[in-house]
Amino acid sequence: MTKQLFPQQPGDKEGPVFNAPWEAQAFSLVLALHEQGLFAWKEWTSELSQAIGRAQTSGDPDLGNTYYQHWLYALEKLVTLKGLSDPHEIDERTANWRKAYLNTPHGSPVELSANKG
């Protein structure tokens, strides 16, 4: 196995692996926003640490299977704090994707246009 930049990140001999496509997307989005200078890496690690701490305080057993959920919560908080989005917009987008998922036949790609119905 190659050395991981993030020790808790799943990986194999090829590098990082993810349990679901959304995990890879959340990971990539954080890196892209940081590379664009929208937040410092120290800000990111602070938000992620806080998200993990809140989850542990709420009873998350910290088995590693919720790691990217913490990434997502930290990302949402950071983009809100930076004024890149607002909670209403995030909630609305989440609801639209959920509707699209529920209206997409099994095995078909989920498309946001499928949120009607």
C-alpha cells in the first residue's frame, strides 16, 4: 500500500479508494476549493476536526465508515462560513438530488433533471 496523505483515508496499492462516488467527489471538491485559494488548509483541517469531534460526542463509534460524512459536513460549514453558499441553497440542492435519486430507475445514472415527479 502506498503512503496515504490522510492516514484514515481508505487506500490500496494504487492509492486512495472510496466506498462510494460521492466520497471521491467530496474529497476532490475540498482539494479544488483549496487549490483555488478559497480557504487555507489549516481552516479545512480545523473544520474537519470539529466535525469529527461533534460526531464522536454524539456517539459516532469512529470506525472509519463515516469519515467522508465528516468531510461533507465540514465542507458545507466551510463554504457557508466563506460565503460561497448558504444553508438554504445547500438544503435545496440536497433535496433536489434526493428527489432525483428516488425517481431514477435502479441501475440508471442519477441526473438532477429526474427530481421532477
